[in-house]
Amino acid sequence: MADADIGNLAKDASSCIAASVWLLRVRKFINDILPPHNVPPLLTVMDVVVPLFPNPKAIPHLWSYTSCGCFLQAGDFLAAKEAGGVY
């Protein structure tokens, strides 16, 4: 193995150690510091905020013209100017 290869391995090992230390600090923060304040990291509750699959609660409904047509005729009785519209 060449000296340059050994140098790259050492650099890779030190960056790996630095990443491991950082990860331990983040885990300590998440596990020890956040819980008393009741503020979990967003990534840990993201499945509640944005579920993997949609779970809609709304029930679609199709309105028929015959049952709602009387409401559409309201414009015949009240002009836009009378209603306060700007036309």
C-alpha cells in the first residue's frame, strides 16, 4: 500500500470517527434534552404529520342539479349590485 493510500485511510477514519461523535451527540440531544420539553424532532413524528399513504376522513358527495337547482336561481331575485358586489 502506498503512503498516499494510508493517508486517505487515516483521513477517512478520522471523518468516520467525527461523524460517529456527532451522531452520539445528536442522539443524546434527542433522547435526553428534548423529552422534558415535549418537543420531539420533526422526523420522529413525521408519519403522523404526513402519513405514508393517504387516509382521508372526508366522504365525497355528488350533488344533483334537481335537488340544488333552486339555490342556483337566487341570482334571479337579487342582482349583484344589490348584494354589494362590484360589477
